[in-house]
Amino acid sequence: MVKTAESIWDNCLKIIKDIVEWQHYKTWFEPIKPIELKNNVLLIQVPSQFFYEYLEEHYVNLLAKTLKRELGKDARLEYRIMVDSGNGRNGSMDLPASGMKIYANNEMNFPLVIDNPVKNPFIIPGLKKMQIDPQLNASYIFDSFIEGDCNRVARRAGKTVAEKPGANSFNPLVIYGGVGLGKTHLAQAIGNEVKRLHPGKVVLYVSSEKFINQFQDHSRNNAINDFIHFYQLIDVLIIDDVQFFNRAEKSQDAFFAIFNHLHQSGKQLVLTSDKSPKDLDGMQERLLSRFRWGLSTDLQLPDYDTRIEILEHKMKNDGLDMSKDVVKYVAYNINTNVRELEGALISLLAQSSLNKKEIDIELAKKVLRNFVKTSSKEITIEAIQKMVCEYFDVPYERLLHKTRKREIVQARQITMYLAKAFTKNSLKTIGEHFGGRDHTTVIHSCQTVKDLMDTDTIFRENVMELTQKVQLAAM
């Protein structure tokens, strides 16, 4: 069968679709058009310069691998970038893809071998006298890891470890939390900071799955001692997702030997997990006890203010501009994890670039439908009550009970004021939602809030901030 640009690209997309998340696939790969296949060079058309730069930064290795699989090791990729030339006219320019180096089989993404008689489990046959690649992503640094209440302890502990690796009380440092909260980012930021502050230190980041696969390869070749000895050379060992050790008993034995040697030698261990060490199933008790020698610290869901900071930092780094209202809208509606938050921002920018539209609330609503169940809802009294309780850190039950405590009374009055402003409920209905109070109490509360806003600056700022939160929830 004759190979065409369309057939080759379709085959590439079948592979890519199974690797990248669905939303990212629709955003970054569906708009691409195959143009021409000539002399093993595939020319693809992308909608904008922004699109091209994003593919080059995040997906060029994936594109290289899939294209070489279809066309062989001499495959090349070129982009045709559509350019707005002004006066309603569109032009284009062609650029070669970077990262299309020729690799032998299984050589991509491995550190190289050191000049040492101990065999390196990451070795590429035939390469000698090379340094260990720490396997760190250079973009994962402390400056891009926004600090908030959700991660303050973990981030500061990480900084301490990076400044004095092995010579601190946080050894091992265990960072745990749910998906997309920044465990890998923080762990690698520690590694990058160690390399910056202590260039002579040998740092290695490795996932538990890669560690297990290496161990199994060396076990088949009767070279377990070489494997263990190599890891005992590391000054700062970072292992991601240690929960996957639960299905590899013998790998746990090897890691136990490595852990003991490194810890006793004053070397640093940094581990990440999706659960606290006490909740890890299938792990040897002797390993779990060692995990508890240092510090276990969790990453929690970022709060609203931290989510805004994360978005603003990413926009600043990428040279992007977006109105404060849109930033707040995205931050309010994406409250799951950092990864989805950044994904929503990227999709928003991509849609803006594709459609040549300004980023406004309407575009944000359209894009966020893929991330949240709904971006348009009627606000309820219960929802406002929960927002106010969360804002003032007041238990929900206390908001309904009779009490003369000033902070509770003011929180209740503000809630009634917002319920009257943002819902269609009668004064009587609002009062019933606060322990059966009558409509005159609601009237009095609303008037009190208005009076205090005129005389108390801090009170007014609190009410205005809560008003914004309710407005965003009602959009």
C-alpha cells in the first residue's frame, strides 16, 4: 500500500490517542492537518505559532517516536505554521521539528553510564565514561511551585533537604497526596536545587516502576549485587510513587538494602506516595518503619487563593494576558488539582488561538464544560452558607444555632445578606434556613451588614470578597 501523508498521520494518531489524555488529544492533535510526505519527511500544518511552540515543548519526543515507528529511523517532521499577515490575509511558514535525533532501539530517556567498575542499571551498551543523568525535568523548580496553606510544610521541608542533603532530620522525606497535587514537581525541585547548590552531588530521580523493572532485568542476569551497588553510589536518591512496591516483594528487599546503606552513609532519600506510610498496603513493615524515621508530609487540594496564584504565575512565565475576572472564574470552577487547573488554562489559550477570539467569560464557560460538570447553575442558600463557613472557618452547625459570639453572629448576618442578594427566596424562606428565624431577623441582618460595610474597612473587604465568590459560583 502506498504511504501518504494522511495514512501515516492517521497511524500516528492511533498511537498518540492511547498515550495522551483525551482533552489534550482533542486540543493539540485533532486540529493538526497532514500536508505532504516526501523523502521520509512528513509536513503537518498547525494553526498558530503558539500551537507550534506548545507541541515543541511538550510533545516533540512523542511525535518523534511515533513517526519513526511509521517511517523508520530516518523519519523527519516539519511544521507549516499558519500566520495572520494582517488585512484579513493569512500566510504560512515551514519549520523543521526539533528533537528528531536518531536513536538506537530503547535508547531514549535513559541516563548514561559513569566511569566506574560497578555496572549502571541505566547503561546503554557501547557508551563509556559518561556521567549519570539525574533524570530531572529542568522546569520543576521551587520558584514554579507556588506555596500555600495546602503545601507549606512540604515545600519548606523540601527546601531544607535541598540545602543540606543528608545532614537534616528529614531523612527520608516522604511526600504524599492525591493525583495532580505536585508530588513529582516538588520531589524533582529538590533534586534540581541540590544540583544547583551542590554540583558535586550525585542525584538520581527514578520512578518505582522503573526501579522494579531494572531489578527484574538484573535478577534474570544474576546481577543483583551490581544493581544494589550502583544505587548505593547515589548521594540524593528520589523515588516516585513508592506505593507500587507493594506488588514487588523482592524489589522491596533490594530497596531495603539500598535504603540502609544510603541512610547510614549520610545520603538523602526523598520518596513520594499517594498515601501516608501508615496507610500503604503490601509493604514490608521494616521498610515502613524506616519511612517513619524522617518526615512524612502531605500535599492537599489548593484553596481558592492559591489556585489564583498558580494561574497568575503560569501566565506570567508564559507571557500570557488574561483578565482578572476570567482568572477568578477558572480558579473557582477548577478545584480538583493543580494539573487540571493548568490543563484548563492551556485549553483556554489554545481555543483562543485557534478561533482568534479574546479570552472572556463566555469562552471560559465553553472550555470549562470539558473540566466541570456544569459551568452554569442557580446558587442556593445552602451553597452560600457553606462558602461563608469555609471562608470564616466556622462549623456549619454553629451558623444555625443561637449564640451571641460575635464571629458567629456576623458570619450568619453576612450569609443572610448574600442569600437575599443572590437567590430568589423570600425573607421567610431565608430565615427558615437559619434555625427557623423569622423575616424580621433577616431584614435586621441585611441592614446591619450594610451599616458595618460603611464603617468597618476589614468587614467591607470580607463581604466584597465573599460577594465575588458567590458571583463566580452563580456564573
